Amino acid sequence: QTVVTQEPSLTVSPGGTVTLTCASSTGAVTSGHYVNWFQQKPGQAPRSLIYHITNKHSWTPARFSGSLLGGKAALTLSGVQPEDEADYYCLLYFSHTWVYGGGTKLTVL
Amino acid sequence: QVQLVQSGIEVKTPGASVKVSCKASGYPFTNFGISWVRQAPGQGLEWMGWINSHSGHTNYAQNFQGRVTVTTDTSTSTAYMELRSLRSDDTALYYCARDWDYSFDFWGQGTLVAVSS
């Protein structure tokens, strides 16, 4: 059973920068995993932020960026805003199936 | 604009089946796939399965193999997810999402399925 691992929680100050990571139990995360990142706020459906590791949707704020970092997928928030407080999930593709990470609860304090 | 509108709350007893619908609008339905994702109370997201809305080809997560079926009705631009042999731990919010080029760009509002005796 493939496991995708994220930091359970992170805290960042307003205006600061934070990087969330996403690791695969099968080895290094690559372009073949078609990495997606989602944001979810309480009581809301998830919202897609990043796809294919680095690609943004038209609605994705510029302060969000995706990358590969040391064998993991990474989501970096630069100039964090209070409204960025949310749960963040990565999603990786494994040969016709998808596996979500456990999610990172981001606190802006 | 793209919209995915899901059916309403379902309350089921253990062992029963549930079928959740997801009506799409604002885009050519058969040009995109639909994935189903669930979220148990206070828990993370779990991918369940996917359908190619044009061909009807499906892929399912191993955890749900044999218990879930995803279908589409192209005449009404509606996708369906049926889950059988329900257990209490199937209580969750079930979401549909449009699958475009290995991304899930638009989501339904979610359907609560509660399983209780």
C-alpha cells in the first residue's frame, strides 16, 4: 500500500514564507506523479491550487508555488496572508490510481 | 461557468447501498473525466475512483475494488458513484471532481452519506 506523507501541522507568521512537503513511500517524487496541491477551509470543498508540480490555475494566488525539492514535492507560500490558514493536501498519481497525502494543517499566527 | 451539483444527504443502514449523483454543466461533459473523493468526519481526503466520461473506462482505488461502481449518463451530463455493503466507517462527505489533464480543477459541493443502524 503506497503511503504519501505530509507534515501534520505547520505554523507561520503573517508575511512569512513556509514550505509544505509531500513524500512517497515508493521513492522520489517525479514528474510522472503529476503532483497536485489542494487547499481546504472548514466547511468547504477542496480547491485546486497547483497541478503538474508547478502549474497554477487562473484563480491561484501568485504567492503559491510548487516544485520538487530533495525527492519530495513542495508547496511554498511566500508572503503568507491570514486567509491562507487552511488544510493543504497533496495528491500523487501512481499508475492509474491517485493517493492523497494525510494533509498539513497550516496555522497563520 | 463550470458547475458540478451533487445530490442531497443520504442516510443508510449498514449493508445497504448508496448512489450519489453529480450533474455537470458549463462544459462539454464527454471531454473530461470525473473522479470521486471522500472525506470522513475530521479526516483527510481519499480518492475512490475515476471514469472517462467519453469511453466509460474506469479505475478504482484498491480499497474500494468490488464495492464501488462509477458510471455516467452522457444524455444528462451526470456522473454516479454507487457504494455497496455500507459500513459505519463509510460515513463521509463524498465529492465529485472534474478530471482534466491529471488535475482536479472543479469540485461538487459534496454529499453527506451517513451510515448508522
